Amino acid sequence: MPRAVRQAMPLARDVVEHIAVQHGVCIRPVALRRIDTRTGKSEIVDVPCGATQEAVCPPCAKRNRQLRMTQCSEGWYLETEPAMTPDEPNEHQRHLVELRADMQTWRDAAEAAGGPTEDLDGAIADLDHEINAAGMRGNVLGRSASKRNRSTRRRQDAPDLPKRKMAATTLGRTFTAPDGKVYRPSMFITLTLPSYGRVTNGVPVDPDGYDYARAARDALHFSKLVDRFVQNLRRVAGYDVQYFATVEPQRRLAPHLHMAIRGTLPRAEIKQIAAATYHQVWWPAIARVVFDGDHLPIWDEQAGYLDPDTGEVLPTWDQALDQLDADDQAEPLHVIRFGTQIDIQGVLAGSKDADQCIRYLSKYLTKSIGDTLDPANPAQAEHAARLAEALRYEPCSPACPNWLRYGIQPKNAHAGMRPGGCKGKAHKPEHLGYPGRRVLVSRKWSNKTLTEHKQDRRTWVLEALGLDQDQATDPHRYTWQPVSSADPGLAPLALRLLRSVAERQRWRNAMERLKAQAEGRPVQDPSDPGGIGKAA
């Protein structure tokens, strides 16, 4: 066979992966050993990797997108208040908390007497763990760490906002038509960041005049600005506004927000809220570079990072913040605001517009933020490179190693830190400076977590197929252990994919038969004994 003809033939291993993708089988499964606590049976099973990006695993990314669409739909169409009232504590829980009070009293008495408290501290830690295991959330002491408080006085350059009395609801207003039909409209809002310079086809017209420093800082702190917008939105609306939002990059590579809101407000108020929303970053100033190149601080195990010239200990993160608090003339490191481009749409639940908005919200969830780069546009690649360079030495968090460049020890400093070497999400080119979550969902949106939505879907499939639901109803029946790649019982990946494809085909055929029975169509059984074939 000629070499060219042979090279044109598809690889059998690639075809296996292609077929697995077609059947919705995870192509990067995680092998785990499942042990049945009732029977003691042990077996190796493949668990989906749960990837959210198509480049990693298309079937898992598609499932996650569908789950997000379900979560968005259920919350947007909610007509009853979500149940969020905690249950009354039972006798066992009361007993544990009373015992915790006694333990704390004994510990305080031992400390006051100058005696050892190590044993009591260990017992208290074990009791706190037992309290959580008994079905109680949080810690009995609540917030134990001190929190820095800053003035909440609004900036003089920000307009004031109206404030309404809060109502105990999350649903928003309803409107009754003359025919008696009740409507509960919602909103779909798009918010953008301000301009950093004129842009054409996603590329700055004047790269030298484009404000990359401001663009980098806005991307780093965009999630905080969204939090401030939600706070202001709830104050003006007068009720606990719930939302489902996604963060996506624009062609100019700046993040922008798409937000579905349950309930409605006047468009003028939405624009007023966006114009009055800002976030101040109260971090130490970074205008002066103290250490650069090979002239970097030296690590000392006892003291932390030292000045290489004087041997003085660099100020810690807390000390730098204390100096900032003591300066009455101090200014925030950065102030971030929304731009003037705002899109506001009214949406009715169950309408075509609502379905279109849900699809639009989840459109890019299977892609990385960096996937918006056009490979056929080298100018945009240069634009992304300049943005990455602006982010290189920009501190992304209190623990960022870049603080050493400006003479400050990062929070929780340790050996090996180097300016420009931060491994944080914001400094990776594929994230374009945005370190936050892509999907933002308020707690009372659908009153379910993504895991609960996944469990609902699984329960429905098991009921339809008539399979055992013990695992779905009893999460403690099985214990799980990692499986080493050298485990003799672990089959090759290709063989596991083939088995999963065959199992998926059987499930699909069973669902087709159930669908045919429900529609009253004739059912044709598969001809093969394994149940692999096409049903009518």
C-alpha cells in the first residue's frame, strides 16, 4: 500500500474517541474504585471528568452547559418563594452545643489558671467537627477573624441612589391584564466596561495610546464591581433581587456581563444604578518600583523577605494596610466603573425571547475566555500580548508575588516567590486578566445547587429506565477510592471507552422504546442479544 494512502486512513484509536464523543461519553474519565458498604462488593468505575471546556472534553462540557441552561430556566420562571428557613435543632444537636459551651468554660478556666490548654483545644476541635457532622452549618463562634472596616461614604463624583424599604420577597412585581391573566416580567441586562481607546475589529487603532494599565486592573477587579452593582440593585429595587449571570470577553478582550434578573425595574433606574456603581481597591500604592530584574528581596526563614542592600525586613501585608489606614490623605489604588453602553431588555417567562436569552447566556460557557481570539487576526494576538504584558507585574491578590516588586511582603509569604512569576488564574494568557467565576448565580435563584440539578436529571433517567435508584437516594451507600494507573484491574482507556459507548447505546435504545410506547408507536426490539441496535 502506498505510504500516502496509508497515512490518509483514519487511526482506529481516534475513531474510538470520535464515536465516544458522538454518544456523549466522557473521553477523559477518572477511574475510581467503588465499594458497596452493604455488600462489600468492589469494582472500578469511570467517573466523568466534569470538564467545562470543549477543548478538554466535549461531552462533559455539553452536559455542564445543559445543566446551566436548566438552572437558569428554573430560576427565571420561579413563581413561588424558595424555602430557605432552617429546621429547628433536634435534641442531639442541642446536646452537642451545650457540651461545647461546657468545654469552652473549662478551656477558659485552664487558661486563666495558667495551665495547659492543648488537650482541651484538641477536644474542642473534634467537637466542632462533630457538630458539623450532626447536620449544623458553620461554626459556633461565627466569624472569628477581624475585618478591616473602611468608610462607606460615597465618592463625591458618584451620583446618589434612591433607596426603598426592603420587602421579604425574591420574585418581583406582577401585572394583571384586563383579561385577568397575570404576568411576571423579568429583565436581561448587558453591562460593559468603559473605553480605553478607539478600537476597530477588536484591535486598538492607536496601541500606544490605548490604556492597557487601566484595562488590566479593570479585568482583575471586574467581579467586585458586579458585586457592588447587585448590592445597589437590591437597595433601589426594594426586594432581594435574584440573578443568573455570565461573564464573557468582548472582541476588544475586555470582560462584560450578561445578567438575567427575576423581576423588573424601570430602565432609567437600571442605567442610574450602573452609572452610580463603582468599586474602590484599597491596596498599597504601586507607583514606585523598588526591586526589579536580579535585584530582588532575599528570603529568611525567621523574618520573611529582606531588603538585599540593607537587610531590613520588608513590611508585611498587614503592616502595609495599617500604614494605608493611618494616612488620611490616602487614595485607592484603583477605582473601577461600568461604561456607558448598557443594553436592557424586558423578558416574559416562557416566551421565545426568554429561551433565546437562556441560550445566549450559556453560548460561550464551553469555551475558554481566550478562545475569543481570532487566529486569522495577528493584530488581535499582538493586542492580547500587550494586555498580558500589562498584567505581568500587576498584583492580582494580597498573596500575589508581584508585591515584592513594590517592597511589600505578600500575604502568607513563603520561599520561592518572584515578581512576574505569579501562577494565579489572572496572569494566565487564556484568562485575559479575569480571575473570577464565569457563571454567577444568586443563592435563591433556583434554590438548588448545580449538583442538585444534576441529581434531579439523573433521578429522572433512572426512573424512566426502571433502574436501581438506591445510589441516588442513599449517597452514603458507596465509598470511593482513587485508582492508580498501574492497578492491574484497570483496563486500557480505549477499552473503557468502548464499554461506555456500548452501555450508552443500550440506554439510548431503552429510552427510544419508552418514547415509542408513550407515543403509541410500534416498538421493534433490537435483533442482537446485547440490546445494541436501533429501535423503531
